[in-house]
Amino acid sequence: MELLGEYPLHANMHPALVINTSEQEATIMLRDGSEHQLSWDAMKWARAYRSVNAMGPAPQTATDVLTAGDIIRVAPHDDYTWHLTQLPRVQGGVIAMESDTGAIRALSGGFSFTHNKFNRVTQAFRQPGSTFKPFLYAVALENNYTAASVINDSPIVIHDVSLAGEWRPENHSRDFEGPIRLREALYRSKNLVSIRLMRDVGVNTAHQHILKFGFDPQRTPANLSLALGSADATPIQINTGYATFANGGYLVSPGILMKSMLTAYRYSSPIMPETHSKPPIHALITVNPKTTVLSKHQQPLLLMTFLPMLFVGVQDVGPKF
């Protein structure tokens, strides 16, 4: 049985057997043999699944939702009642990290570890698409481009012997702006500008600089498609890369709480590895006055003086080939 609606999500789910139903309630039995009542308020959200874009009519009685013999999932609520629920078809992950230290404050890899051990933050390699473009623009700024540099946003044809035919990339909007400033090209996510930037800077040069943001060399292709986000990266890797922009240029390694000391009725502050300590502030001074991005080893990495301005307006995600 698959239902749709604004159903309550709860990780503490229990399978249950529907014993009987009436117009306003249903009797269920849990795995331990205990019987409970599901009220109408606990199930009225459910509507039958019809297709990806459609669902059935709103139920009027409990019998429209459940039938004796159904195997369902229920979850307990604070008022000691049970509510009808179900496992979500779509799951995701979320991570909150301190950009200056790499300390992970919160991480959720999915709906419930009990039901699925796959961590969507640390294990889910996906193509980041246009969210990858700021790393390329950082390379461009490191190679004599500025936010006011003008690049041609016009059609381009790529000849590649590895392809079955010619590659004709397009913008998401399917239009072309002609000459456009770098800043506008980023916040409008212009694919053709990104490709031209990478071709001008050099694929190998761009590839080597982008890797310094913490990406896996084996999953980051050294070709023009990288300009459109064709790399495989996890959310924690993307988060680490963006943290480099947020903290003034330091690349930090994500870390979780290593230990916690119990004192008088309170826990001490998290103790993080020494490698997460920010390097001395004087290490920010580099040969290029525009470049303020350093690695955790205090080696010059990349620049981003203009990123706070450049980021404004970036919305679309996903690769566009």
C-alpha cells in the first residue's frame, strides 16, 4: 500500500496489522501482540497513490484508507496515541559544519539508520552540477580574471574523438547573451561561459586547482565537462569546499566530536583534533594580493576576494550537458 499526503514523519516506526475498521477508527495489532486504536485524525491525511503527478480523492472515512488485513506502519506520538505513517520514498542528507575549524555540528545521512545504513552525506556521490562552478571561477580569478572580465556567452561546438559526435553544450535557459561580465555569468550560471573559462585557463591547470578544495582526484574528471559539474562528490565534500570561501581561504578537514568529558552535571566543550585549528593569521599574506585561500598546510591554494559578490543569485543545480 502506498499513500500520499502531508503524513507525519517519524523515525520510530512500527509495523502493524489492521484487525478491523469502522468509519472513524481502526484497530491495529503491533508485533508484540498489543492492540491499539487509530483515530480518524491519525489517518485522514492519507490519499491513494495514482501516479507521479496525481493522487486519489481525499478519504471520508477510515474504511477509505485501511482494510482489515493490511500491513501498515505506525508511529507513537507524545499524547500516547498512534498515527498512521510510512517510509518516505525520497531521502536526503544534511550537514552543518563550522567553516573555520571543520567541526561538524550536525549530520544526518537519511531518514532512519535503523531502516537504511547508507549515509547520504558521506557516501552518496552525485554530480554537483552548477554548484561546482564557483570552484572554477576561483581558478579564473587566480589566473588574471576579475569580476568585471568580459567573456562571450555564445554557442560553442566541441570536437572530441571520445564522443560519438560533436558536443554542443547549452545554457539552461536555451538562450545566449553574447559578451557578459564574469560576475553576472556566475550568478546566472552560464554554462558556455564556464566552458570557455576552463578552456582558456587550461583543463589541467583548472583540474589541479579544483582538487585543492578537497575533491577526490579519481572522481574529478580532467576534461571540459568538469566546468558543468560532472565530478562525483558527496555533500560533505561540497560543504568542505564552500567552507574554504566562507572562512577567508583556509581548507579544513571535517571532523566529529572525538570525546566528551562529563563534569558536574554538564558536558565540556567538544574537543577537536589539533589539525582543525586555524593557521596563524599572518599566513593569509601571499604573493598575489588577491589570493587569500590557503590549505591546512599553509600552502597557497586559490583566491576568492570577490566571492561574496559572485555568489549572489546562484540557484540552479544539477549537470546540464
